[in-house]
Amino acid sequence: MAFEFDHLFICTDIGAAAAEKLISFGLVEGSPNTHPGQGTANRRFFFHNAMLELLWVTSEAEAISPPIRRTHLWERWHKRTLEACPFGICLRATGKTSQDIAFDHWDFCPPYLPQGMNIAVATNSNIVAEPMLFQTPFGKRPDEQPPEKAQPLNHTTGLKEITRVTLISPSAQHPSPELQSALDTKQIELKEGTAYCVELGIDRETQGQHVDFRPELPLVIRY
């Protein structure tokens, strides 16, 4: 089975004012999105191969409603500065394995998706000390999207592709079987640290530069 990194979400304050730090760095923002019935909204930044999403809850009632509750999105967002991991990691299968799922999962059918379409959410979704792991059957590289779904990919920094995703976690020593399965795809790495953070390596990090967006975002970009 072959998998690729599709996107990362980071739970942020309402409105994701921290996106302005990414814009100041030189990233060009794509279109925002809302998730009716799920009670979340986002701001998005696209690279050629993957996407960075800043996510917040707009409706607690929707986020804890029966169709959504098992994702624990509300807890992940509400406790994002406390004990909850504020990240979600989405993978996509490639080639002939496009229907394969990287981890044990349950079928998540949020109201905003067309009937019959679902998202595979890892069965560790109740472990909020770990990232929410999920996989979409409709995931594609942003640079392979049809014109009507095209997003800005050319950043003033010249950065093109996410080539490394490293999760830093105070709960890294004993990953759940589902998280271990995701690690086994070699699309993400896990390291121990005192606080949650994620490092994104861009374009193989050949320039030897980095920018640290903390404390506004638990994010470091190395390029």
C-alpha cells in the first residue's frame, strides 16, 4: 500500500488571526471553507502536493451533535492549549491502492458531504492526546485539481512542496496502534517534546532556513 500526505489541520482561535503570520512570511492564502453541520470553519494555504488548514469551531452544538461527536473535534479545539493535541493529519492513498486505508477506522459521514461519501477516521479518535487521523477517498494533490477547484500555489517565498511532517508531542512514547500505522506509512514522523508542535519541511529543506510561528501557531516551517 502506498500513501501520501494530504493535509494538516491546526486548531486555532476563532477567525485564525494567526494566518496573518503565514501571509507576512510570504504564503498566499487560498479560499476559506465552512463545514455546515459539523460546526467548523477554516482558512487554508495550499502547496503543490498538500494543504495547511487553520481550523476553528463555529458551533459547539453542531460539533458535539451525534453525527460529529465521535471525532472529538470539540474537545480538540476547546482544549487545544491544554492537554489536547491541536492537530489533524489527513493521508491519501495512491495509484492502485486508492481505496486502501492506512489505519483501523470508522466511516465518518458529515452532513456537508454528498450522500454516500464518507471520510475514514482512525479508531483512536477518542484519544485527544494524539492527532486526529483521517483519510479522504477524494483527496488529490492541489496541483492536480480541475480548474474549477484550483487554488493559489505560487507563494512569494517560492516554496512548493511539503516534504516532511514531524509531530512533536509530550505523548510520543506510547503511540496507539492507529498512530503507529500512520507512522509506518513514512509520511509523518513522531518525536517527543514538552509541548505540541508540528514541523513542516518544505522542498527538502535545501536552504537551511526556518521560521517559528510560536506562540501564535504551534508550527515551525523549515525550508
